[in-house]
Amino acid sequence: MTTEESLANTQHSFSEASVTRHNRLLQRLAIGGAVVLACGVAISAERVWSNLLVATFYLLTIALGGALFMALTYVSGGGWHVAFRRIPEAMAKVLPVAGAAILVVLGVRMSHYGWQHDWHGDAGTFWFKELWLTPSFWAVRAVIYVLLWSLLASWLVARSRRQDRTGDAAITGGSVRISALFLAVYAVTFSLASADWIMALDPMWFSTMWGVYNFAGMIQAALAVVIILGLVLRSHDGPLHGVFNDEHLHDLGKLLLGFSCFWVYIWFSQYMLIWYSNIPEETSYFITRTHGPWGPIVVGSIMLNWVVPFFVLLPKPAKRNAGVMMKVAVVVLIGRWVDLYVMVFPSTLGETPVFGIWEVASISCLLGVAGLLLFRSFANASPVPRHDPFLPESVHYHAG
């Protein structure tokens, strides 16, 4: 049996072994979390909204991270990832749903994002910030961001599916050009979106490193999702069994290690420059988050996002061990939630951390919805890009 014939026979095993097995659990997580959050609106609407903002932004960045992974690998000319490219493609296909969800959440609080200086007289240098945070202008930008990301990501995925049907190797070259366009659009719009939706919760605070910091967290979490799904889908008789190998896992581990270092580098750079300059408008953000009860949570975020992946993944054998990589990826995803929690909750709920049924419900809903969308997106296509010219290289990939 040829490699292509072997890969063709994996579609059935995926439907039987993965979707059916996980579907009920994921549905229960999603529905249970949604019901609890709906009940919580009458009790603590602001807290429920904060949880929904964290959850929808988390889901959006996972989906956007999948599209970014695709675009970066296309532009760089890499072929090692092609065997498991359906995973980031499935993540990218979640973008329209995730984008619609965050637009609804943002729309509920749209008027609260508007801001004017709170003293009499001329606005001075704040006139641009007042204009930028005009609710209608802010909302139009949000819709534009989501539409651009969704259209470009869907275009890339559709071309990959078309290559499956036609076998046209030239489609890969066109996808490289679309990926370059996506990266140019992403670089500007994601930085603005992270400032509009998260940093604007503290309108008097600002950081020119905010977009890069959110990019670091996004790509780190996206890599963790690729690792987890790759390991799940290659287990037993899964569709990527014999396709997603230890060489792929090793390279993903190196990327995860590298981006965990990049995340902590940006975190420290932002903190150190603000601490050193000691300007009241800048220090307000970190004073709340590094003093009092929020301090240990910030330390925990650094432990989860950098300390654990850095020291665990330094040895080469760890990056080739499925059990170790699965655990580290889960730790990174927990760290990503904690990082977003620290960004949002002090701004919306004050100086005292809270964690209870509403937070558990939002995490449950996030896991259920993300799992359902990702597995169904993967199941609706061939497990591998059959006619991609780099597929043989990727299936038999050896990192040396």
C-alpha cells in the first residue's frame, strides 16, 4: 500500500475514534458552562462579562494563531509541517465563529469603552484618544478586524482544500502570496485589536509593547494547541497515526520553548521600562498587578508561561516524549488563561482577585466550544493535504 493510499484510509478512523468519543463530553462542557453563565448574568453581570471577554478573546487568538502558523510556514517555504497542516487549518476555520462571539461580547459593553477626559477645559493631548475610543468608530474597527482575518484565513484554507480536489501544485505558490498579505494585515490589525479590546479597559494606561506582548502569548498558546491535537490524533488508530511523528513533535517543542522565552522577554522588557521611567500614567497598571493579592497570581503566570516550559523542555529527550509534551502544552494553555485573567479582571472588577463558579463555567464553556469546533473542522476534510508537493518530505521528515 502506498503512502497516499494509507493516508486515504484514515478518514474513517477519525470519524469513529475521535469525533464520536469526545463529542458528548465536549457538548456537556459547553452547554453546562453556558447555562451557568446565563444564570450568572442576573447575579454578577460585570463578572460574567469579564469571563466572557477572556474566553472569547482566548478562542479568537487560538483560531488566529492557527492562521498565523499557516501563513508563516507558507512564507518561509517550510515543508516539515505539511503532514499535520490540517490542525492549524482546523484552528483557522474557527475564526468566523470566534470573531462573531467576541463581537457580541464587545457589543454588550460598547458604550463603556468610550472615554473622555474627566476635567474641565481643553482635551489637550488626549483629543486623539477620545476620538479613537468613540464607541461607533471603535465598533467599526472591531468588525473590520474580524472580517479581514476571517476572509484571508478562509481563503488560505479553501485553496488547500482545492489542491486536494485538483492536485494542482501551483496552488501552493499562490498561497504563499496570500500568506504574505495576511501577515501584513495581521501585524497591524492584531496590535490595534489587542489595544482596543484589552488595553482600553484602562484608558489612561498605555504601552507601545502591548501588541507584541499579546502576539507572544497568542503564538505560544497556538503551538500548545497544535501539539495537543497532534498527539491526540496520532494515538492508537487516529488519523495522524504514523504521520505526525516525533520529528514533528521535536520541532514544535523547540518552537514552544523559543516562544516561551520570547514571551517572558517581552513581559520583562515592558515591566522594566515602565518601572525604570516611573511615570504615574504607566506604573498604574503594574502597581495594581504586582502589589497585594494580585502579586502571587502574576508570579504564577510567569511560572506557567515560562519557567515550566523552559526548564522542562531544555533537554532534547523531553521534546520527543509525548507524555512530557502533552503536560507542558496543557500547562502553557492554563498559563495563557491566567495571563488574560490578569490583563482583564483588575481593570473590570477591582484590586481583589476572584475565582469561583463563574470562572469555572467560562473555562468549561471555552473547552467545550473550542473542542467541538476544532474536531468538527478537522473531520470535514482529508486528514492530510494529499497533493501538496511537500507532503512526501513532511511524512518522512527527519530533523537531523
